[in-house]
Amino acid sequence: MDERVRLAGELYERAIFNGEAGGLTKAHRELDAAEAELVLARGKVLHGRFLDNRAADPRELKLFERALALYNALGDERGKAEALFWIGCCHQVVRDDIKPAVSALNVSRALAEKSGDDLTLAYALRHLGIAAHTAGDLDEARALLEQSTAIRRALGFTAGVAANLVGLMYVARAQGRLDDAHSLADEAANLAGAVGATTVLGQVSEARWALKLTSPGSATPGGWGARLREWCRRRGLGRPRFRRGAG
């Protein structure tokens, strides 16, 4: 049992048996905190399902919004930063709705910086980099992805570093930095292989393939996932589109 749920039960018993009704306010807060974590986790599971089968579930965004409401009521800025990241990620990745995605991600970034939540900050920076890449702002995309990567390195989040390097490969290639793109590919593959991140290894392999098809200087984002070849095949295109994810 979650410790906060257990504590709420104890506070309830003290209220009815010992007359300590004042503890019920604390019990509510403990349960709100537990619920916020639970609905956030449920939303992340649904997001994972979407990345696996590309079938959107309308409950995902509602769960993240419920988490945000609970964290707002609790005054938990760290929790708000994480919930806002996932709201932004859902708008960006699942709904392909960039304006609300960037808005939520920017607030998430600011709150994560303020509360010292480096992991959420790294995620927000990554997805803001993706948005910049999609918009064709390659310099901004590179800066944001490099900031995210530096934080992930410091945290020891090796799989996340490798995932970011895949994005930086596409930016490098679009900027005509072919040698950098290949160096990034080698490092991404080595890091992903070292930690068993097979999904990222697949992304590296697909990115190597995509780089052969992308013209120097093109700002068109490249595909970042397992369905890149299929996406191109169905559309009869030689140049892949960005596949976004929360990695």
C-alpha cells in the first residue's frame, strides 16, 4: 500500500476515535498527492501504448490534466512541471497540435528549472527541440537538444542521451554537417548498445538509412522510429518525416 494512503487511513482513525478531526485536512492532501502520481502514471502507460500501436486514447490527456489540477491544488511546482511536460508531449506527439504543446512545454521548462527537476527539464528541452526542428529552426533545435543531452549525461540517463543523439543526427545532416551526423550515429549506437536500448538502436539504424536520402541543407525533419520506412513506402516518398516520441 502507498505510504500516503496508509497515513490517510491512520488520520481517519484518529479523527473518529481520538477526536483529531484536524488531521483530515492532511489526509486529503496525502490522498491528492497519491492520486496525482497514480493518474500521471496511468497517462504515461497510455502514451506508451500509443507509441506501440499508434492508436490514440482520449483518456491520456484527461489523466495528465487531472494530475496538473491536483498538483496545482497542492502547490507542488515540481509535480506541475512534470504534468505540464506530459500535457505538452500528448499535444505534440499524439494530437499533432503544436501551439498548445509548445505553450505547455515552455511552462514545464520554467517550473522544472525553478524546482530543480533536471529530468523533467531535459525532457521539456528535448521536445521543444523537436518542435523547433519541425518548424525548420535548425539552430534552435540543435541548441535545445544539446542542452537536454548535457543534462541527461550528468544524470547518467544513457538511453536518453542516445535518443537525443539520434535527433541531433538529423539536425546535423540538415545543416550539411555530414561528418558530425555520422559521429553522432556511432556514439548513439555505442551508448544504446551498452544499456540494451534496442528501440534506440533501431532508430539509429533507420537514421543512418534516412541520411542517405536527405539532401544537405534541408530543414525537413527526419523520422525517429520503427515506422519510418513504412511511412515513406506508403506515401511513395524518398525523404522521411519526423516521428516524435517521449524518449
